[in-house]
Amino acid sequence: MRSSNPVFSRRGFSRDNGGYAGFDAQHQQAGTNPYATNPYATDPTTGMPQAPARTNAMTMDDVVSRTAMTLGTLIVTATLSWVLLPVDPANINKSYAIGIGAALVAFVFAMIQSFKQKASPGLILAYAAFEGVFLGVISAATSTYFGAGVVIQAVLGTMCVFAAVLFSYKMGWIRVTRRFYGFVMAAALGFILLMLANTLFAVFGGGDGLGFRSGGLGLLFGAIGVILGACFLALDFKQVEDGVTYGAPREEAWLAAFGLTMTLVWIYIEMLRIFQILSGDD
């Protein structure tokens, strides 16, 4: 099965024909699926690994530390942009332009990293930095027009979703299967297409577009977005677990941090929208 995040799916974190993929550099150099075999899998006859464990294999500590660095960069730049780029209600378009520009730069960095064969810590941290500027600007704007409580609620909501999914996954209440993956990806594609259509109608037709991001429909689709984000987290946890268990190279920890950061940004944005609507001043 492949991850919800392109950085994972390009790395072949997959489970095919009942077996988990491995991390074989020779296959990668040959241009075939680099994870088609797993020399570190347990031999069913002996119960022992088929090959010695890698000395540079990814560990959970690697994932935690890289994720902390990536999220830390995002939080620092978000805070700085909030403080150094205050929203001027009389010239709100300038603030939005800065935020959108930062988001576009972050998107470019994300796409470059997604199509690279190896993890680039510089690109990942640059993505986090510009994504932080974007989040800082929209959070400052939200605080100005809806109150600081909305931002705090969105942050706490994101943290609660992360904790709840992690707990549920570790308890075995969420089982990531091929069917689960297919359902989530189909639902995500439909959701993204609907939101894109709503944005286009809003840009060219004015108003709230198709109304998917305001009022009752806005709450419904915001809740769907949060649920999809929670499903992405479960997929990400599965890929990290498989990567640690089956000998992923240590550099893959940066990709795990990248994917988890993208998912948390998704959830935060959806949470922010929900609480904006609930504030009664959409």
C-alpha cells in the first residue's frame, strides 16, 4: 500500500503480494522498483532476519527528531510572520498577497522534493519555512477579523486530532489496509476537485463560489476535510512504522517528517475554517 503523501509513494513504501517492500540500493541503481525485495524481512522458517540489520537504518527517534525540526521551523517562521507582518485591515490585500506568495513558494519546494530521488533536508526545511509564513499570515488575519480564540481553538483541535489518531492507531482501532487506502484516496480526490471548483467559481463568479466553504455546507466540508486529514495521519503512521521495521535508510526520516508536516498543515487549515464559521462571522 502506498502513502497519502507523494514523498512516501515515490519511495515505494508499499506492501505487495502479501509482503512488505524493502530498501535495496542495487534495484534502485538498475532503475527498477528499489523496494521490490526486502532482505531484512524475517525468515519464516527460522524466525530470524534474512540479512543483518542496516547500521544506518531509520529509527523512530530519527523520525521524531526530524519532525520536530521541520515543525519547529514552521512554527518559528509562522510566529515571526505574525509579529513582523501585522495585518493592516485597511490594506488586507497586501497581507493576503504575501501569504499566497509564500504558499506558492512552499508548493514549489514541496513538488521539487517529491520528485527527487533522495531526501533533501534543505528543501524540506525551506518548505516548512515558507509554509510557516503562509500560516502566520492567515492566522494573523483570522485573529484580526475573528478573534485570537479562533486560532487557539484551531491549534488545539489539530493537536487533539493528532493525539487521537496516534492513540487509536497504536491501540489497533485503526487498521490501514489496501481497501482503507483506496477509499481515502478516492475521497480525497473528490474533496480536492470540489474545493477547486468552489475556488474557481469564487474567483470568476464572486461571492462564496458554490458555498462549500461557508455556512452549513462549509461546516460539513470542513469536518470532512478534518476526517480526511485524520485518515492521512493513519496512513503516514503506517508508512513510518513499516519504514522503521523493514530497514528504510536513515534519510527517509526526513521524508517522514515532510509527509507528517503536510498532513498537519492540512488539518490545521480545515480546523481554522471550521472555527471561523462557528465564530458567527463568516
